[in-house]
Amino acid sequence: MAKSTIYSALDLRDGFYQILMRESDIPLTALSTPSGMLWEWLVMPQGLKNTPAIFNRCVTHLLRSLRDFAPSYFDDGFVHSRDASQI
């Protein structure tokens, strides 16, 4: 990044919600309301102990071929290049 002149910062919006829950784990996220309704998360909710690690593993895997010029940190991505022709 030191020799780069163009930098971009990216934020993945609602990134956790892009990861589907494993079918067997869905009941573990169940909530019941006072009216008797049952809600279950079908996608990865925020607040679970392993959610950040799982999300980071997915992003790192998806961007592995770009890691030389597009490192990631959880739901933030950074793209850098020496000049506009590299973008």
C-alpha cells in the first residue's frame, strides 16, 4: 500500500445477513413473542459468538485472489493501486 496513490474504502452493508444459516442451527436462533409467535433466523444474525469469525472467513475466501491490492478487515475492504490504469 505504501507505493499506491489511489485508495478506496468499501463497507459491506448488512454483510452478516448475506450468509445463510445451516439448517440444523436455525432452531438455535428461535425467539418467541408474548403473542405466541415463533421467529427463527434464516440468515446469520448479529450478536452470535462466532458470527464475526464466520463472516471474516467468508470474505477472506471470496477475496483471496485480490488480496495483493484489496485486503479486507471483517466488513471493510480497501482497494489500492499505483495509478488509474490498475483499477
